[in-house]
Amino acid sequence: MREAVASALTELARQDERAADMARLALRTLSPDLDLQRLNQYAVQRFCWYELPVRFQNSPDDRLFAVRSLGRLFRLLQLFRYGNVCTSPETTTLLELYGRDHTAGLAMYERLMWESGVEPPDLSELTWGTAVGDVELSARSETAAALELAISLGDIRPGKRGWRLAQERFTRSFLTRPDHRGLSHLDRVREERVRAWLSSSTHPHRQRLWPLVGQIIAGADVPHDAPRAMAPLQRLLDLASEGIALTQIGYISPGVVRAMCEDFGWRTTPDPPRNETDATQLIALHQVLRSMRAVRRSGRRLELTRRGQQLREDPASLWQAATETLCRTGGIEQAAAETLLGLLLSRSPQGLGSHARRGTSDGEAAERVLTESGWRPIDPPVAAGRHAAAHRRTAEAASDQVRAMVMAVGWLLEALDLVVGDESVGLRELTPAGRSFAIACLHKSAVAPRAMV
């Protein structure tokens, strides 16, 4: 293949020496090893429509000359599809647009990539990331090459009715097809993401979760008793479909609070509860529904959103949404949730030993893990003479904050009947459904796409 490239470049040099030099440089940027068998339409499009105008600060005329020279080389190599990408009117228009409006150029690039059909689509099982490892990079490239072949055979027809569904079905089939070891591209991408997630230097608390790596990679299916666990959330969604009255400061009305506590047997202090702040279970449910964007406040009423309506009608989807939401909040709040779930999974009968000492509350145990992992509160500026006292007050306030975050996750688990035992002395354990919930939460956090910062 390298001989074919050398021969084509020689022929191009006879026609136009400058074009040959430019084509050689462009091809080496696109494929450093000159292995044309590994080249695909996706890579050519990305080079012409994104990498060349974004990474190389040449003049618009130089960029246009580069892609046209590359197109001439591809034609000499009888790679006509790739040559057409380089010399198409869309490529010319896009390169000119970049010179006038970079943002508009990026928008056109994304549209052209999508319309071509070779851009691997996001699936419910996998959203492609922008900060990726070698495994994911390879999986995306191979998927794009497979899509290119399917389009050339007419199995996918971009622009025709129903082509996007056909593209998604093909992509899903390709990514989930097992190899000789029984592992699919999807399996390998998830494993790579989980290991990177556990190894994150900015989230050292996750080092404690390594004993659970296999379970986090595998995830957990929706259990058969998910509707029972989701019943409190479902009830709130049912009430929100008709509108839940709110107090002036936005709490759920006392009548609904008392009815929910009575229906689900929640203990409160005082009993009966006077308002939402007396029912920690309801506080947790209300918060998670807001985080899911399943409900919204409209004046003095809590109403269902379109997403809430969809979740209300499908307990399995409601379970999936709840597990996806809990560990995707960001910051110390997410760290506290991940730490508590890890402690509970390790403590459960099928776990791998507890990080917490019996007699220690879950809040204290989680705080200790986070502190030992290097998390420290940020001190506000204070006068020198008051520094030590201010530092102690800040540390105490930060500790209280972490414990409050851990407790809020515990309230949700209690409200959904996913945990049993006494939290205050470290004797709380997950139910079988609770284990599935906790593993699913960590799995979805770990396999979520990472963004380039």
C-alpha cells in the first residue's frame, strides 16, 4: 500500500509539484503510518471539516488548496469516495465559512457529519465522549468504518425516511456483537471508562471502590421488584399530575406529607409530621424528582413535566432515571453519595469487607473516607489572630455539610425501602434490590462520557 501511495505522489508531482507536497503532508497528518487500509470516510471528513480548519492556522486559500490536493491524490489511488469528500462543494463552503465565523463553521461541521451517516450515533447504552481512551477511540473508528460499508451496500440510506433508526439498529448490533472472547466493543468501552473513573486523580475517594470494580463494570439490571421500590416516587408523580399544593416557601403541603407518611409507614419526628421538613423521606423524594426534572414548580403548585409523565407510566424507566441521577450531581455531593454507596455495598453480605467500623455512623464513616482521600474544606480569609478558631469552625461546618449530604442519600434509600438496619451505629445494610440500585448508580456514574475540559 505504501508503494501505491509513493507511485500516486510521483504521478501527482509530475502534474503539480506543490500539490504533491501538500497532499503528502495532509496524508501524513491524516494517517501517519500511510496505512490506507485503516483509513475510513469518517476520518477523512473529520480531517477536512474539523482538524484542518481548527488545528492548522493557515489562510483559507491554503486550507482549500490542501484538501483539493489531497482529493487529487485520493483519485489517483482510486479512492473516489474520499476524493469526493475533499473536493465537494460542501467542503469548500465549510472552509470559507470557518474564515468568517468559527462558531458557524463548527455548527455546519456537526451537521455535515450527521447527514453523512458515518458519524456513530449516541445510543441509550452508550453516549460517545470527547475525552476518550484508546479502546473507545478504536471502537468509534471501527463503528464508523462499519457504517461506511453498510451505506455503500445500501443497508443504510442517509436522507431517506427511517434511515436514522436503521443507523441506530446497525450501530447497536455492531457494538454489542461479542468477539472470540465473548466481549463486545460496548463491554470494552465500559471497562475502560470504569477503570479511568476509579483511577481519577481528582476523585481520590474512588480508590476505596476498587474491590467493587467487577460489579461496577457489569452494572445491574432492573430488578423484578423495582415497581415496589419506586412506589413512593410513583405516588408523588401521580399527585403531581393533578398538581401538588406548595407552601409559600416551596414545601409540599402538610396534607400531602401526612398522607404519604401514613400510606408508606414512615416514622417522623414529630408524629404526625407538621410539614415536609419533618419527613426526611419526602425531602429526599422531592429532591430526586427535581434532579430528574420530572417535576417543576409553577407558582404555588408542583406540576409534572413531560419527562415526569413518561417516567410515571414506566416504573423500569423511573428506576433507571433514579439510579442515573443520584451520582451525577457533581462535586462533594456526588463524592458523598459514591462513598456511602461503596460503604454499604462493602458492608452487605455479598460485599468484600467494610470500610467502616461498627459503632460508627454512616455519616462519620463517609466523612472519614473523604478526609483520608485528601478532601479538605477551603478556608475563608480571616484575620491572623482568629485563624485557628476560624479554621476549626470552618472544618466543623464542612464536616456537618458532608454528613448532611450522606444523610440525604440515606433518606432516599430508606424512603424506597432499599436499606435496613441502624444507621447511627453502622449496622445498616442494603436489601437485594438496594444492592442492585447502588451498583447501578455507581455503574452509570462510571460509564458516563467524560468531556474534554
